Amino acid sequence: MGIAPMAEKQRLRSRLREQGRHWDPATTADASRRIRDRLRELPEFRAASTVAIFWAMPGEVELAELAAAALAAGRQVWLPRFEPRSGDYRMVMVADLRRDLVPGAFGIVEPRPELPAVAATAGADVLWLVPGLGFDRQGGRLGRGKGFYDRLLAGAGGCKAGVAFAWQLLPAVPVAPHDIRMDLVVTERETVRVRRPEEPEQPEQPLTEG
């Protein structure tokens, strides 16, 4: 799609934020549960030794239970922490969601300041669960406009999965050269596997009921 005007991104952000205000907590919780179920069924989730997750802001997909399940299964769990000196986010490994997390920058729960950051490029078996205001079926992602996740993911190995509600899946998202594309987009209704031009089409990953 090339470099899209900043005005188009801002227009989409405003529209999506307004849509999100109309979702009630019960609907958000139910959709979050179905998304977590889909994520658990991913081959990439089952194979990953590390899950890089996010702590939900109001209106985002709640993934705390998935983080707890990953820790209980003996996997590493990373969460982002804002670093005031650099003005950017770094990933930090946590071992206990009660002990290792505190209220942080921008009102978001994040790892304690004394916990060491990890190299985001380490390991190819990392599953990245990435928030966003909007996604498309080509792996395009619309963030909140600060570029935090694009810088965090630059050069990172592993599978990158956008996590969002079905209404956040758009026909097209404006992308710039520095924007990081997703490999998957997971909503409560479907799992979208992004096809590269040279790859054959693959069926949607089924959700096992249970």
C-alpha cells in the first residue's frame, strides 16, 4: 500500500477508539475468553518456549489468564516495561504475576523496575502477542501512534501475532516502511494466517471446543 498519509492513520485511530467506547465490560470479557481459547490452540503457542505478552489497557483483550497458564506450563513470559531514560519499552521476564508486576507508565501494569530486561532478538521460538487499535488480513497493524511496538519488534525473531477483537479487523491498514507486519491475527471469530506472496493459501486454524 506504500506510505499512507498520517491523516488517514489518525482518522482510523479516532474511529476505532470511538467504536471501542461502546463495548461493555461483559462483552469484552467474553470475547477475550474466546480469544485466549484460540491462542491456546495455536501450534505456535504450543511450540513456543517463550511467550511475549501484553497487559491489557482498558478495552483491550485480557491476556492475564494466558500468561498465568504459560508460567504454570514452565514457559518464560515476557512483558513490556517503559524505560524513562530511553523513552522506549523493553521486554522483561516475569516469574510471578502477583510479585513481579506493579502499576507503571501510562497507568499500565508492568514488571518491577529492578527486574532485568531481556534481549528482544533472543530466540526464534518466541510467540509475540501484539496489541493494536486495528489490523488487516495482510498483517498490517495500526498502533496508537507512538511507534513503541514497531521499535520493540524491529529485528525480533519468532512469530508475531496481532491480538484484537473482530471489529478491529479492517479491510486495509495504512502501513509505512518501518511498520512491523504480523504473521497472524487472532480475534474471537477467526485466526488469520498472513500469506506471503510466495506462500500457498492455508485453511484457518480450527478452534477445539472443550
